[in-house]
Amino acid sequence: MTYVYSVNALCVEDDTEEFRFINSLPEDPVEEKNILAFLAGADMYIMGRVLYEEFAKHFQDKTASDHPFAPIYAATDKVVFSRTLASAQWERTSLNRGDIVDEVMKLKREGDGYIIVTGRSGITRSLLHHDLIDEFRITMFPMLMGKGTRMFAPIAVGDFKPLELVSCQSGRNGVVVLHYRRCR
């Protein structure tokens, strides 16, 4: 699970002042290399309809020269959980209309690599609440926000879930990537 956050743990929305600030930060080649390696190593991405539509709009039929993530997303299986999406045209994408908790438990049992849950959706909150997320990669940007969606709200977290720090990488641009593993 990967998230983009302000220092006070609010999700960053697209096309906002905060998002533009993030895009204005100097690039960090080391961090970009780490992100690309992490994304490329996933066996699957799972997401909801809204994020799927945003990703498809930005990355479908694009090349690495358009965006470095585009060929990675194109080459990786994607499962979209939606009861309303009629079809998914992006390559290597399947629709799943089942119960998110049951279906993700099944995907985890059947797979041998890692699955990335992307987004700030109810899907992610449901997986968090049902303790189906094994690792967290949280990208924190050097800013505070006065409004936004709190991913780790008490209702989303549910019961106490201790974590152990796997790594903490700080970039030259003030961005910090925290990698935690769920203590079981």
C-alpha cells in the first residue's frame, strides 16, 4: 500500500494547490529509481473505479517518455473492484465485482509476490480495517494541510495494529518515504 501524504497525514488530491506544490519539488533521481523498482516488482495492482479511471486516463497507451510509470502499469496485472464500471479496456485489467475482503484474501493466498493497493478509497480503508495490509509505504511531503481525507482515521484502522519500521529514506527534496511492516 502506498500513499502520498502531508506531514500531518492527510491524503493529497489531484489538481490542488498541494498537488502542484509536490510537482514543483526538485526531482530526486535516487528516490525515483527506488519507486520505479518497487512499482515494477509488483505482481498486481488493486484499485477502485475512480482511481482506475484516473490511472487509465494518465497512463494507458503511454510510453516511458510520457511518464516513467506508464510501461510498468501497462505490464502489470490490474484488478479493479467496482459494481458500476461497465468494462475495463486497459490491457491486463480485470473487473472484480465480488466482496473486497473475500476476494483480496483469495488473491493473497493464490499469489506469490506482492500486491500494491493504490488510492485513497473505501477499498483501501476496508482492507486496512480488516487487517489485510501487510506493509505500508507512506510518502510524506514537506507540507501541512488544513483539509483533506485522513486515511488513518480511527474508523478505518479498527483495532490496534502495531507496525515495525523496515526503512526510512529521506530525499534531498524533503520527501520522506516510510516503509512499515505489520507486526503479526
